[in-house]
Amino acid sequence: MTRIMREFAQPDISFETKPWGMQLTALRPMIDALTHVRVTNAIFPATFVIPLSETMTITQMHAPVDDENTYWYTFFTSFAEPLDKEAMRAQRQQFISLPDYIPKAGRHNRWGFNADEQMTSTYLGMGEEDINVHDQWAVESMGAIQDRTREHLATSDKVIMANRRVLLKAIETVQNGGVAPGVADAANAAAMTGPDTVDGIAPAGEWSNWWQDTAQAKRKGAAWLCATTDAPESIAS
């Protein structure tokens, strides 16, 4: 994936409005016959479902604490063998301080930036062992509250624009006494599955069907989903 993103750095990004929020698709044409396809999902208002591999998905939930702080929860879902919880926990704990779960990298140490590393081995100079620090730097370096009126958004930011429109509409709906999108409904909980993700290389002219078939096959091959017959159409539509 790192090689693909480095060598095919200008994806064609699109999105579709879905009941849960937005489905995002990034296409990177590689050769005439092959296209890299990455499908992710934004679940309103602040949850993201991201493919980590062919058989593993990450769900990230960013829960606001106040105007300037956020809790970040991550759920890993494996459609193949069970995850090694202790190994994964140990991998993350080396980068945080307990019991408050505050990252060890931050503004106080320039997020671990090393100029020599940036000159010789990595693009950002912030190491490769903890990829999360890259996102942390991008968010925190702007300051606690960024003046969005001074931004200059580009074509690749179309999803950011769309998400902000949804947020503004939701605020207006609540102010007018309505119910914001994404509010949980216990009556519908049993029927809610997915949404699904994919990250892989597909036949260029058939990528749309390929990714849906791949998502369905992944779910059908999961031992913990063996009680389910056919996965609902909605997870890969």
C-alpha cells in the first residue's frame, strides 16, 4: 500500500451519500488493465471505517470531550483468524502514557520530527513505526481551533466540503427541533450491518463489481459470521 500511494499519488476521489453518512472511493489507475481501489466509510458524525488489509478493518471513533479535546477509540475487526489482543495492545502502549492515554509525541517534542531522517529515509521525518503520529501532527499543529475561513480547499478536499455541509445541515435541523442524522435507533439495531471496506487491485473496467464481490466474499469467509446466510446488499452497495 505504501508503494502504491507513493507511485500513484493522485487518486480520483469520489463519494456517495449513504444512510450512515458517506461512502468514499479512491481510484488509482496503475496500468490500462488494473486499478487500485480503496473504499472507506464516514459514519456521521465522527466515525470512520477504514481497511487495514484484505481481512482486517479499523473503525475509528472520535468523541469530543470539549471544544478543544477529543477521545479517540479504535476497534479492529478481523474477518480471518482471531487477533492477538495483547500483542496489539502492547504495540500501542509504547507510544502513550498511562493511565491518561496521552500520546508521548506532541508539540512539546515536535511530534518526534527528525530532519536527518526526512532528508534520507522518510517523507515526514517522523518515523514509520507509529503511523498515527502523522495524523496527530496534521491535526494538532493547526492549533486547538483553526480559522477555517483562511483555508484554500482544493479538488482533493471535496469530501471535506461535503462533510461540512452535512454537519451544518444537522446543526440547523437540531436548532429547528428535528433529530440529527446518526442518532441510534434501538428498533433498527438488529438490521444494521457494515458498512464494508476494500483495499485492493481490481480489473480496471470492472472495479465496481469487483469490490462488492470482494467485500461479500470476505464476510462469507469469516468463521464468526458463519450463522449469517447472504450478507445484506446494503453493505456493499
